[in-house]
Amino acid sequence: MLANDGPRPSEEHRGYELLYAAGERSWYIKADAEAPRSTQSYRSAFTARRAIDAMLDAPAVPAGKNGKKEKKQRA
């Protein structure tokens, strides 16, 4: 293990928890205390925060009648 790879405190960003995994040198996201950590890892807390912002700020795609994304109709 590297000398600067010690434990780091978790952080909170927009309702999500950011966890550092020492040994992996990666950050993970958790939606809440009972949720599993994300499968996607991030090299820094900054990039993990940016990923949360992208998830929350992306416009929602409306679902169709059968629960699938609707395709645009051609004119």
C-alpha cells in the first residue's frame, strides 16, 4: 500500500455518499446507507461529484405506455 493511500472520510454531495476505497485508490457512490456502492469507480472525489451532478441534472426521458422510452414520430 502506498504511504498516501490511507483511509479518508466519506463525503456527502447532493444526498449521495462518496466512499473512498483504500488499496483500490478509488471513490464510489452510494445512494443511501442501505444501498450497495456503485459498480463504477472514480479516480477522485471531484469526478465522483461530477458524476452525481450529471445523473441528477440530466433531463428525464419520458416513458411510453409499455414502460419503454418513446421514439420520436416523423412528421
